[in-house]
Amino acid sequence: MRCRVKQIKGISAFNLIFDKQIDMTLSLLRLQEYFESPKFAGKRFSFEDYIEWYVDRFKEFGYLTEVGGMNIPGKQVKEFFRRFNDLSKKEYEIYNLLVNNDILCLRRFYIISTYGTDKDSKSYLSHEIRHAMFHLNDPYRNDIMVILEKHPVKEFRAKLIEHGYGKQVMDDEVHAYGMTGYDPIYTCQFNQLPIELQKLRRALKKVEKKYFDKSGKII
């Protein structure tokens, strides 16, 4: 498994960049779902537990080749490695990678992950960086929450739940999708989106200008 670490400039977030998608998803599945899953968040579970639940809900197990980016707060990363004593080989490699790069010793950090070249991962990277900002930059999060209170987008939230997101990450996901594009939940052109999602995106983009420059880098 080949994976390198790159810190996101301007924030205590670290991108784990894998050569192959399958290595990323196999390495981080349990970490991701310990944070995000509506069923397993905050609980100990095995790969078999997760696969059984996933197939029961979605009829097939497409997770390993469908997930293009991942994100986990440092708090959940630390908890995972403290609580799980049945690490797979790939999970143990991730643990060593974080230790060797002095990441696990940080008080506050965020892990995101993409795969392939920078060009391949560009569309996913901006989405995952928004997650990191939401958790690490308090003024940013506060500005976002003001927008979300004005734009409840209940139908979109329901669709995210249908896609397997837990309620505990709903505000974060609504904001990240709203800023960077609603695909794959909605794949139509912007002017064909529900009006409430168009309004949400416009409002979020105004906030985005306070924290990101025109190239997408954190100010």
C-alpha cells in the first residue's frame, strides 16, 4: 500500500493520499464509519458487521469503489485507535503513518483522504477540506451554522440519510455538498436544482469568500 501525507496549508488538516482507491477505502472504512455511520458511530464493530448492515440496506456492497474521499476528526481518530484492538494490517499501517508524522500527538487535527494524482482527486479534495474547516475553524463553522438555520433544506437532508449519512454529521455534510456541488445526490445543472438548494449554495458561496481565495486555498 502506498500512501503519503500532505498537510493542508493554513489549517491542522492532513490529507492521506493513496495511489489506489481500494487501499484508501479498505484502510479507512472503519475509521470513517466510527465517525459517520448512522448505525456504528461511536461503537466497536467488525468489517463483517459493517458489510452485513450495508448489504441489508443497499442490497450490494459498493462502498470500496464508490467512496472517492474520506474525512475524520482527530478526536474520533484517537478514540478509534484507543478502543479497537483488532486492527487490520492496513489500519495498523495508518496508525504507524500518523505516529511517524507526529499527527496523533496533536491536540486538535483533522484527517482527510483522497487517491490518485492531484488532478484525479481535485473534485473530492475541495469537499473534504470544507469538512476540515467546519471542525477546525470556529468562526467558519459559526458563519455556516447561521446560513443553515436560514436554509433548512429538509428534502436534501432526507436524501443524505438515505445515502447512509448519520444525523450527527448532517449539518457538516449539507454545508460541504452545498459549497462544492450536490453530486451524486443531484447530478443536474445548477438551474435545474430545487430552488432551496440554489439559494443555499449562493448563501454558502458568500461565506466561502471570507475564508478561501479564488484558487480555493485557505486565506
